[in-house]
Amino acid sequence: MAKFRKKKPSGPGAINTSSLPDIVFMLLFFFMVSTTMKEVDLKVQVRNAEATELTKLEKKSLVTYIYVGVPNRQFQGRFGTEPRLQLNDQFASVDDIQSYIVQERESMKENERQLMTVSIKADYDCPMGIITDIKQSLREAQALKISYSAIQGDNFTRN
Amino acid sequence: MARRETPEVNAGSLADIAFLLLIFFLMTTTMSTDAGLGRTLPPPIPPNEDPPPPIRERNVFEVLINANNQLLVEGKPMDLKELKDAAKEFIENPMNLETMPEKTTIEVELIGPITTTPKAVISLQNDRGTQYQTYLAVQNELQRAYSELREQLAKSQFNKSYSELSTDEQKAVREVYPQKISEAEPRNVGGGR
């Protein structure tokens, strides 16, 4: 009797992988939705300062960035080695801040203009002089909410 | 006619394509939201207005940073590590000293009458040559002083951590210890280049 029984395939068959792309696409969409593209190409060196008492800037659309640091090597011939500031994609001087803020504010929704925050991303080694100038012109531009950008880290190591 | 079976499409490589896309997006995007020390600048002073009345000396905790990143706190040199405790002691004024801020009893919602130092102000001044990291570290320490005081109060009044309090309770705690860090009009502290 057993002689005529059909031979059963031995071991488990090949695993069906056709749902694997679905899983990966799900991951892909998750990352596409939850992340943002890198906003600008930095032309100045910004090595993050460290601090511990940080607050997160929640809404990206409300934040305007000012980058401060020494120009990258390829720009040093034209812009020198003193810390400069970068607004959007170009080098700027402190006098440009007011028009930049006005322009950024114009592009926001009317009810959100009050909540505009300016994030100052400065190199940790940069002198306060330029930052004081920035602060003064932000005051004049009525952009009073600012944030000194920093990353979570030890407060004492770099001093 | 023979029944022809439709051949099954091999979907195994689809996963590879999807992975490739996934990795591309992982590389080009940033997940971390930006964080920093939030501050509010004072509004600009209108040119033809009297300067604000001076604050009594005992209510001001003066912190100066020179161009060599050294601290001068209330006229004495100080290490950064001691700053937080000094600031805390100043804001709290536990010994009720003459040199430290006036204590008054204020009525706060949800907490009731409490004796505190609502007039205490921390004045921070820096030189143009001060390193940004030092300035941030000082700001950070001062903020830490305030958050620790608030945490203490939250623990003693509500038996909860400050972050667990409701918005109204947090507001009450903030009213007892308002964060007043004044960054004065720029001037040179000295020691510059």
C-alpha cells in the first residue's frame, strides 16, 4: 500500500516573499513623511555648541535660521576667515538681517507671524561680538523670539 | 487549445528597489528636530523715551563674562561649575540676607500665599570676544538654576515633577519663580582684543 503513496516533498517549501516589498514601502513612506530634506547647503562651518537645558523647536514652518561661522575653505579667498553669517543660501552682513526677517515674515501665514522664532546656529568657537550685532538687529526687526541652537551634551567639556 | 498558465511575476527584486529608495531617503533627510535655548529679546527702546528706572542693587545678580571666558559674579571671580548653585541661592535667598533680593509674600493661584523673591533679576553681560560656547554654557547654567527651583517647588506643592504638572499648575510655579535673565544693552566688559 505504502508503496504507491505519492512522495511528500521533504522540508518546508520556499517562503513567499511577495509581501516583503509592501513592508519596505511602508517603512519608506514612514520616513518620507516624518523627515525633512536638508534645508540648505552650509557655506560656513557650524560645529554645534553643547548645552543641557534644551527646548525643541516644534514647528519647522515657524523657524527662520541664521547660520554663523567661519566660511568654508573654498569661500575663504573671497570672504576671509572671520566668522560670517549665512542667510538662506548666501553670505550676508548684519545689515541684511532686517530685510531678510521682513521677507521671511511676509511668507508666513498671518496668524503665525507672532510665533516666528529665529534660530541662531552659530559655531561654538565664534566670538559673541557678531552674535550681539545679530541680536540687536533682530530686536530692531521685532523678531524677539530667538533660540540659541545647540545639541544635547556636556556643558563643561569645551570650556 | 491547451490551457496556458499565466507565469507568476517574480517580485523578489521589488524589495531590493524599495530598500534602495529607503536608504536614499534615510541618507538625505534629517530626523532630529532642531533644539536650542529659547530666549525672548527685549523690544527695541524707542529713541525718545526715558530709560527704565534702575533696579535696586540687591535685586540684581550680575554675571559678567570677559573675552577670556572668565566669569565675574557679583564682583567676584567664579568657576562655571559654581554658578548654578550661586544663582539658586540668590533667587531663593534662604537666609533672608540684606545683599540678596527682597522677599515678599505674593498670592498665587493654586498655591496660595507664598514668600518669594519676585523682583530678582539676573543680569548677564558679555564681551564681544567671549566665546559662544561659554556664553551658552552660562545661559544654560542660569536656566538650570531656575528649572531646579521650579522642580523643587513642584515637588513640595504638588508632589509631582514639573513636567507632569498641568498647564495651569506650571503657570503657577512659573509665577513664583519667573525666569528673568536680562541681557543688557551691549557694552564691552573688558579683556577684549
